[in-house]
Amino acid sequence: MAELNEVQLWGRFKAGDKEAFSKIYTTYFNILYHYGFHIVHDEGMVKDAIQNIFVELWKSKDNLSDTDSIKFYLLKVMRRKLYRSIQLEGQYVSYMADLDDKQTLFSPELEFITQQTNQQREVTLQAAISRLSNRQKEAITLLYIEGLSYSEVADLMSLKVRTVYNLIHTALESLRKQLDHDNFWYVLALYYLNGKIF
């Protein structure tokens, strides 16, 4: 398949092109998986949600709205579906209250970083990130790892853009206070390597 922009790819998929559908699936499966695993630390639930999303997408392709960002569209659907599943299973956890007792993985890149450092740095870094609120971790993941804009993050998380700015700023200030100079800049290097400079 010739290289298509997202509008063209989505249009081809909506028209019933199975190759375009397959391209969307292979391109965004891992992104949805890592984001979903951030929300609920349950591999089975996340994979089931992704499979259901793509089955439903294919069945309803004729009635889907247009989009110029397939990733944003799918992340939004993923978030809504997972929260519905959590509620149905009686496991709903409020992000606003930050009551999640489960260990939340920040990102696969963070795991790679910590594996490459000595044990003390790993313990220090993980402890610092674990003290961030779930909303701070989600905002940072969407902004720096998934590459969404502040306005997209705000839309996805149902927040005001100013609130997202505050979440990010507070999270980075928290990390700066908890980590020594070298560890803090290690985290910044992670964001830089993912294509974001702030």
C-alpha cells in the first residue's frame, strides 16, 4: 500500500479497504496496549478491549466520523472502553481521588531506562514516579510518550488545557525535588529521545 496520510488511510478503511484496516491495526496496536496497560494493569483486559475496538470499528465503519488523527481517535475510544469495563467489573478507581493501589507502569521506555541503571538509581526513580498522581502519570505519558498536544491531552482526559499544563508542571517539579541532579536529567533525556523538548 502506497504511503497514505491519516485522512486518506481512514477514508480507505471507512470505504471497506481491508488493507487499510490492517495497516491501522498494526500501526496502533502497541500504542493502545501500552496506554491501556497504564490505565489498568491487566493484560487480558487490555488485549480484549483492543480486539473489541477493532471488531466494532469494522462493523460500524460506514457510520464513523472522519478524523485527521487516527491515534487520538483510537486512544479516546480505548480510554472510554476500559473505564466502562472497569466499572462493569466493579473495579472502578477514581483518578480524581488517586485511590489506585495497584502499581502503574509509567511507560515501557521507563522500564528500559531503569533496567540499564544500577539498583539504587532504579529504586530512587521508581519511587519518585510512584509518588506522582495517576493523572500526572497519564498526562506525561500522553504528552511526551504518545506525542499528543496539550489540547488533545486535555480533550482525552476531559480537562481544561490549563489543568494539563499544571499537571505536567507539578509532576516535573515533584520529580526535580525528589531526584538528584543526574537522575532528573536522565528523565529529561528520556523525553528528549521521544521527540519532545520542553
